Amino acid sequence: LACNLHDNSQENGQFIPMDLRPDCDGNFGVFAVKFSGDGRNVLASANDGCLYIYSRDRNEVILKIQAHEDDVNSTCYSSMASQVVFSAGDDGQCKVWDLRCNPRSCPVGVFAGHRDGISHVESKGDDRYLITNSKDQTIKLWDLRQFSSCTGIERTRSSVSQQYWDYRWQDAPRNLKKTDKLRGDSSITTYRGHRVLQTAIRCRFSPTETTGNRYIYTGSAGGSVTVYDILTGEVVMRLKEPGPVSFTCN
């Protein structure tokens, strides 16, 4: 896979290919990319369970992290100036990596509590709060000061291993409609009322400038956008547009 980014330093507006492919055979795909705050590096998550950091100065991958046990569907920086990275995957876990340490060894913390794989992770941008959207049909709000215990991680692994459906063409099974928390779930709030089906649907914090981050909004199967009150967890609005799926919204 090659990602083409416009580089103003190149004559005639050339595009520079960024090759993230590992040195091995087999299918390879990148699911998410994010620029670092200074624009010098690109963070990417892939289907081989790894995170990649590509240097635009050196035109090569400078760091590869074996992050998850399955596809890594989403990744982001904790803030524009941060060296802390979040990753989320089909193993149902959201992991925190500090690039100032040795991230190849282990994450600095894990958030666990979803019953199925995670489709998206989004930071509030304040180095404290983040949200995850999951195939278990929920969004969870997390606090960086409250990582999950080993019990929570094992319960999440167990729950994910018992899911045999495919969200791309099947409806969510009944066992995902449970409202009780998994033991060890360290999330602050769980939001229910949207559907994560057919594709890896995203979620966002509402803008600081106009709403003070008071809401969380997400795409939903059926073509709607669901808006939650971040404090109460209640659905406050549904925005409907023609089309089968709302994949993302900004």
C-alpha cells in the first residue's frame, strides 16, 4: 500500500509515495492514518496487528509496534503536541503507547470492557479523555488515569472470542444487547442507541468552540447520525440522511 501526500518542498507539486508495507508476503492493508502535530510523521494502523510510524523527512518507516492480536482498525495521537498514541482493534482492546519510552515492549496501559472488536478510537485532545466505538453497538468514554485491570482485559478477550458473527453483512446477535458491565470494565460511561454494522463506523467529540465538547456523535447503520449527551449518556438528537450507512461525520 502507498499513501500519496502532497509535499510543497517538491518541484512541480510532486506526490511522494509512502510505502508502509512490511518485508513479508501476504495481504496488507492500512485502516487509519494520522499526522503528528508537527506534520513530520504519519501514524498508521494495519491489518497485521501493527502500528507504523512513517517519517516524512526520511521517507521510511521508523517504528513498527506489534500492537494487537487482530486487525488494528483505528489509531490517533492523544493531542496535537503529544507523544502518546492510542490504538484500537478487533481484539476489543484500546491500548496506550508512549513513544518516548520503548513502545515495542508493551503499552503503558490498556482499556478493556467492550464485548466485541473496536471500530474507532478518538481523543478529546486534552491528554485525558478518549472514546471508542465498538461492534458491540456501544461507545465508551475513558479516562487516561483509569486503566483496566488484568481481569478486565481477560474478560474482554473471552467475550470477543465468543463472537462468531460478521458485522459487514449480519445483524448484531442478542448476546451483545446485555447492559451489564463486564467485570473489570474501567470505562466512565457507556452510550447505546446507534448501530455499528456494515463498516467500521467512527465517532467524535463535538467541537470545543461551539459546544464545549458537551456531546458525542457517531455515524450509524441506516444512514443516521446519533448525538449523545456526554454527561447523561442520553440520545439528544438523530440526524437522518439518505443512504444505507453513515460511516463518518465531521
